[in-house]
Amino acid sequence: MDYIFPIAILLVFWFFMIRPQMKQAKKEKKFRSEIKRGDRIVTVGGIYGTVNDVNHKDGTCIVATMAGKIKLDKSAISIEKTSKLKKTS
């Protein structure tokens, strides 16, 4: 009977802390794997551009901006800002 309270605390901790983080990480991984040529994106730093080339092997992509082409790591692409950009287009 003494073990019920600690187990309940662990379950609540898992449901409210760990599980949402796992879902978010899965969503981010899916988003980054679906990036393709022609997608309009926004980086974490606020750079707007269009994907010219995607290299899945090393996790990079080449983005065309108004200033030229930039090679970026796919983790630098903001999911929230890019989804807002797609909704307004």
C-alpha cells in the first residue's frame, strides 16, 4: 500500500511532462523528413526562403533567399513559423 502514491506521482509526471515532449519530438522529426524542394520556409533566426535542394544524408538543405543561397541544417528550420507562413499563403 505504501507504493501506490509514488507510482501515481510517476504516472502523472509521465503523462504531463514526458509524453508531450515525445509527441513534439516525433512531430518535429516528421516535419523535417517531409521537407522537399520548392517548400517555403522560415528559419529560427527569421530568414525566409525557398528550399532548392535537400540532402537527407547529412541533414542539410540549400535555401534560396533574396540575398542568395544559404546551406542550412534542417534543425534550423522553425516549425511554428513555417506552418504560420503556409497558412497565410
